[in-house]
Amino acid sequence: MTQSLEKALLPAGLGDGLPPLADFEADMVDRLMASFRSHGYERVKPPLIEFEESLLAGPGAALAEQTFRVMDPQSQRMMGVRPDITLQVARIAATRLRNAPRPLRLSYNGQVLRVRGTQLRPERQFAQAGFELIGDSGVPGDAEVVTLAAEALAELGVTGLSVDISLPTLVPAMCQALGFSADKAKSLRLALDRKDAAAVAQAAGAHADLFAGLLAAGGPADRALERLDALALPPRLRPMVAEARGLLERVRAAMPDLALTVDPSEFRGFEYQTGLSFTVFARGVRGELGRGGRYALEDGEAATGFTVYLDSVLRALPAPDRVPALYVPYGTDLGLLRQFRRDGWRTVAGLAPVADDGAEALRLGCTHVVAGGDVRDLR
């Protein structure tokens, strides 16, 4: 292997963003942030790295194993590279913006880094854009978040969207109500996440039929909720199902064509969620486009948020068209060059005279060239 190829090698799960996709991703971020802003969500900008004890406090503890840690040479304290920006927005809301009026609407974007990828998401560094509704824990707030997430993605041009609603607190509450030990509850939860019916039956013991019914309930939203209603759930858990139904009704009223499913047993990926949660998919696209749900700040304040994964969004969109670029030959009047830019052109200026300006423009990837003071299309 040559030295230049060795330098191009990157760790697993990391990659370079190259033209034109890097530009395309930046444009997607700008458009998403504009959508969030139009709904009243104001942008915050947390740092890439911060002290471990603040980054992993409260809901952040669930992502401790996914956090890269380094020693700060100045303070000699451990720091963590953010694995998720939601955690930092929660910190900002609970500290610097603790006296701001509620509900507080915040948005963000930036890069995150994780220790490990997953089968569906092998990337360890990727861009996030998202928003958080803080100080509200009701179904109307949940519906606002789900609807905004779906609308923002649809405005980007993503088609075939579907939202999967989860109840990650349902299984733990069922295990507690039925008197399961911590080990038994953990085994059952893992079996449910794997959709392993035999392992679910073994872990559930005398309650195998109940949890088998829970596993089978997942699917199209209306049918799933009907099957949940038919289960012999402990009475105190019924409000969870009622909330899911209320969310379904509100989202459907706002976006009647949006595909909705319910998975009452899903827990993986929602470790710090405290209520209704949701994942957005697009037909034929690997991995989720984003996920969100209810959680609690370190001080217990309720919140609901959603995070978009830009790498998945790019896979859901057609490859970007070639961006028009105007080749401006060497020696062109600077005033004319500035006028082209004011007119919206992306200009590529020649740095030396060439024999054929058109050929040089094509060599540099330009679609147009200035000839005799006019613009000539080379396509």
C-alpha cells in the first residue's frame, strides 16, 4: 500500500464528506433549521466536547457507553465528546435558560461521535439536526413534535414517510406490576427487542401469553391499538395506551396521509425516554431518518424532542443535480465578475490564460463560460 493510500484510510465508521454531497448536506441542514425556526424553535449551539459529569448527567447516563472520553490538559478533568446533542440542549434548558418562559422551544444542529455503530447505522460520526419542546409532557406537545418532524422531512422531498410510535415505558411498568425481578425483566426486555417469541415465552413464564400478545400487537396503528386494548394489561397501564391513541388521532388529523405504526414492545434506542416515543422511516431507505420522544431533564422537568440523522436523509433523496458554475476567463473585468456573483452565479475564475476557455471550463466542472461578456451554456 502506498503512503498516499495509507493516509486516506480512516477508522471504521468515519468518512470524508466530498463534493457535491457535503454541500447538499449543508443545504439540507439549512432547510431543516428554517422549518424548525418557522414553528418557533430558536437555535442553540452547544460545544462539541464538555465535562463528563455534565454531559452524562440525568438522561445522558444512558449514553455513557457510547461516549468518547479525553483528559482536559488544562483542568485535568475528564471530558466527553457528545454522542447526542439532545443531552446538551437539556443541560442548557436546565441551567442557562432555566428562567425562560415555558414551554421552551429550542433547535440545534451539529456533528456527534459515538464509540460504536449499529447494524443499521454503522456510521460513528454523523450530523444531527433537531428540536426540543421543553416544559410540556402532554399529547398535544407530542403531536406538535411528530407533525413538525414529518412535515420538515417532507418539505426536503423525502417520500414514503412512516412514523412508528413506541411505548418504551410500558414493558418496564408491566414487569414491575407483575413482580418480576430486575434480572428477569432485563431478559424479557432483550427478548422483546429481538422479537424472539421463544425467548419471550421463556422469560415471561406464567405470563407468556400476555407478553406474546404484546409482541404480536405491533403493526399498523389502528390494529395495534385494538390488540393492546384486548390484552389483560394491569389497569394502571391503560393510560399509556390511551395516550398513544390520542397521539395517533392528533397526528392523523394534521397529516392524514402519513403512515403510522405502533410497536408497544420496542425499547432499544429509547433508554432515556420517559413516555411516548417515535421513529421516522422512509420506504426503501436503510436506517431510521430520525427518532424522538418524551424524556426528563436532570431536575425532572418534562420535555419532548426529535433528532434528524442527516446521513439517512441523504439516502432518502435523489442524488443532487450538478450545480451550475460559471467559468470566468483570466483577465475578465473584476466589476463584471462581481456582477455575475450578485446575479447568483457560482463563479470559477481562471488564474492564467488558456487556449480554449470552453474546454478549460468543462475540465473544471463548470456548466457555463463567459465569452465576449456574455454567458454561454456548455451543457
